Amino acid sequence: MVSDGGIIIDVRSEAEFYSGHIENSLNIPLGALTSNLNHLKDKDQTIITCCASGIRSAGAKRILSAKGYTNVVNGGGWSNLESKLK
């Protein structure tokens, strides 16, 4: 999905993100997601959400889907997702 133009959004806090993250992922903390939708212009682009365990990324998926984004996937915990990408 990423190789086909999808993006990964890490919804953890900035501190969590800087302690380790997937290369080229975008950090938008869950609490700031709705105010930062201007970074996500293409509502049909594949968006993979991730966090520490998958709970916040599930919430992010719900928010994005409710805002009209059509191709959102909950990637779960970032470290598990990173290992799947390799």
C-alpha cells in the first residue's frame, strides 16, 4: 500500500514519535488530527494509521472515515507495522 502512494500517519504524541517511528511517517497526534486535515488533501489516498498499540490508530481511522476519507487502514502498533513493511 505504501509503495502505491499510501501514507502512514502516526497518531502518538510528538515525544513518543521522536523516541522511534517508521521512516517517512507523518506525526499527527490523535488530539490534533481533526485540526490538521489540511495535510491530507486526497480523500481517496491510502492512509495507514498507527500508534503504540492500535487503540489510538483505531480512533484515528474512525475520525478519518467520518470526515470522508475512503481508504483508511488501522495499521496497529507502529513497531509491528514497521516489521511488516520490511
